Amino acid sequence: MFYTEKRDGFARLGVLELEEKIRTPAMLEGKSLEKFDFGKAPYAVKKLFPDVYERLKPKGDVAILTGISTMMPKEINDAFSELRGTRAIFAVACATPLNVSTLIYLGADLVDNLMAIAKAYRGIYFFGDFEISVEKLERFPCNCEHCKQQKIKELKKEDVYEIVAKHNSEVLRQEVEKCRILIAEENLRNYVEAKSKLSPELTALLRFTDFEMQNCFPRFRKSTLYFTSQESANRFEVRYFFQRALECYEPRTKALLLLPCTARKPYLASKTHRAIRSAVKVNVNEIIISSPLVVPREFELLYPAVNYDTPVTGHWSEEEIDFVAKWLRKFVEKEEFEKIVAHVEGGYRKVVERALKDFEVVFTAEEGILSESSLKKLKKELEGYESFDLFAEMFTHASRYQFGIEVNGVAKGKYPEIELIRRERIARFDLRYGNLDVYGEFAKEILRSGNYVVKIADFEPSSTIFCAGIEKADEKIRPNDVVVFYNSQLYGVGIARMHGKEMVEAEKGVAIEVRRKSRF
């Protein structure tokens, strides 16, 4: 039996129970491989001769994926897509230090060292992400127990191959362990993106995977999102943010201020934005322009807007300008603004000019956005607008974005540590994940809505709710979502560790980590 302990997209930490427990992802070797039926036909045969594959396919509780080294990137992605479910996936005889993180990202729970050994006996030595011929080495550059102080010319050929096989296996094992840590830290995607740049095949495979919008990908993360490549903008969290924020955005004023992003997040806590607001009364809607994000101020405490980083060079490529301009225009078109003020310069101005070329836009930045003349001009353009409660709007937009319902109350606290109060606290922003944490009355409102709600059996949970105790779960639920659970006696708030469908279908595994609970 296999069960999930934590998800990070398709990748997961889990436990496979055979004769002993195997914590996954894991690299198997030696006699441990004898426990599996690998079948008599590689998975690639299924596409060509499905009837033959059905007769010769592997048997057992683990999904076996063989023949990956003969497949094209799209075929590999399709194979993983077909096999994903509650069973563990074993990607056989294909793992190398370069590709294993991508295999795990696609959903592989088990790999082996067969490819590492095969390459060793072909004279290929794993040197980090790179492979080098042993013939080009005078000594082993690694200082592991197998390679340490070994001079290749003094060894027999068979001894060299044996040392390289052990070394290659150890390098691969360390890479798998690294992936375990990255999954726990919710940071595997950043690592996979970096690795993909070393191989066109891995880049293509990542792009095919990004076409899938399955519920196992979280909307909120505790890790920083690094925009370092074209693939960064294709991440699920980014696409979801644009689509969902656009659906939920409801401007409250007839004027709009466009501002550049800042290095510090959230933007409103940055010196630049605080300096602008100390010099100018900003009583209008604001949209912050970044690359590749476009963030209405109301959403800046939500992930990924609250926790991302992007390289700043001062140069914007045509692709960047086009991408950001497209989304900026969509947000601006949500309201018929009477006035649009752009306090931007450089590449940000190019974005505005391209996005709003048929709009009347007032540009106020002269010799820097914080110069005296710029702030004076901005102040003049924003005079005469009535104030509105920005922090309350942040809670309203966040609850609409996250739960599909609106919440009202009095916003209090020092930004960004703000909370929503009625008679007592009902919500606060959790800056670790970039979402709302909920309490009391608001939790009950979510429960009545049926959104992000989980029904559990009649027991009182402690710190964790396992799948065995789940009776029903909203299929919109994704890992890291804040959920409200209930039974006939109590209700509570927790954080999902898997998606809603998996909570119901899996026999074992951690479904929800409990934050708080109350009696009805």
C-alpha cells in the first residue's frame, strides 16, 4: 500500500509499505528491485499494441513505467498523466542526476540506479549534473568514499567500472534526497526549472507538463517564486493568479493609478511606495506593474504577489512588454475609469503605452518617480477623490479569490499584519502562504457556502486528519488550501495536504493539518 504525506504538485512525499516501509521519493537498488514485477513489455508498447501490452504489462500495487529512455518528451508526459493516482509510480532504468528531479516533479515516487550503473560500465562518470568520460580523467575528482584518492591509471579496468558504478549510484541517491527536501520546502519547481535549462528535452518535458491544470497544484505556497525563465510565467500559480484575480477584481473608484513594482514585498511595505503615499493622498484604485506580474493593490498579500523575485536589469524584452501589457489591459478594462494616471518610467512606461495606446493616460514621473517634481505632479492629478478603506477591500477581494464568497468587518492592525474584526477576529492574512486564515463566524459562513469544505466522520480530531476519516470533500480543494471541516458535533479550520478528490479516494495519508476547532 502507498499513501501520501505531503504534495507539491505532482511530486509528493509518501510511504510505500512492502515488507518494510520505504519513504518516497526513493532510489532503489540491488535486491530491493526483486520485489517488483516489471512485466514483459515496456510502457511504450501500449500506444502501438494496446492488446499486447494488456497481456504483458507489469502486475502489482505499484505503477511501473518502463522504456522512458526511448520516449519523446510528450510521450513521457502522457505516460505519467495516465498513471497518476493513488498508486506509487516507479520510473524504471532511466534516472540520472540531471533528469531525476524532473521525473519526481512529474510524479515518480521510485527510481533505481540501473541507468547509473549502465553508464558507469560505458565509462561515463557523473560529475554533478554533467557526465564525463572516465578516459578524460587522471584521477576521480570526487572525494566520496568510493573515489577518494584513487588514481585511475593504477587501477584495473573492471575496478574502475566498479568504482564509477558505486560513485554514480551515490550521486543519484543524493539527488533524490535533495528532491525530498525540496518537496518538503515546496521549492522543487524552482529547482526543476533551473535544471531544465541544461537540456532541451527536459525543457520540452516541463512545457508539456505545464499544459495540465490538475487539482494537485497549490494556489498558495510558502516558498519564493523565482521568475528566471520563460517557463516561470507558465507555472500553474501564475496562470491561476491572473485568471482568478481578473474574475474577482472589482475597482471601487473611477480613477486608477499605475505604479512600478518594488524589490520588497508586499509593495505597500516598501520604502518607495510608502514615500509616495506619505507625499500624496492616494484615494484611488492602484495596479502595480512587474515582470511578469500585474497586481491590483487589493491582491498584493496573496501568493505569488506577496512572495516572488525577478531579475531587474532595466531592460525589458519585447516578449516581456507584450505579456505584461496584455494582462494590464485586461485589468484596466474591468472598469470604465474616468482618469488613468501612470507614475512610471523606463520599461514600465513602455508597457503602459503598449497596453493602453487607445486610452487617455496621464504620465507624472519626471526624473525619477520620487523626485519633487514627479510627486508634485502626481499629487495634483489625484486631488478630489474620496477615500475608501483599502484594507477592508483587501479582505473582500481575498475572500472572493480564495473562497468564492465575500466577507465584511473592520480591518485593523499594522500593515501587513492586518486582521478583520467583528466582535472578534474572523480573518487575517497568513504571509507565509499568501492567503487568508479564517476564524469563528467567517469559518461558519464558508461552511454554509459549501466551498472548500470537508465532511469528516464523527470523531474529534487532534492535530491531523487522515484520509480514513474523510467522508466528503469539495473537489475544488488543492494542497495548501485553507479548509473548513465538520461533523455532527464540531467544525474547524485546517490546511489541506492533498486535493479534495484524493482525500476521498486514498485509503491512507495525511489529508488535513488541524489549526483550530470548535463545538457547534
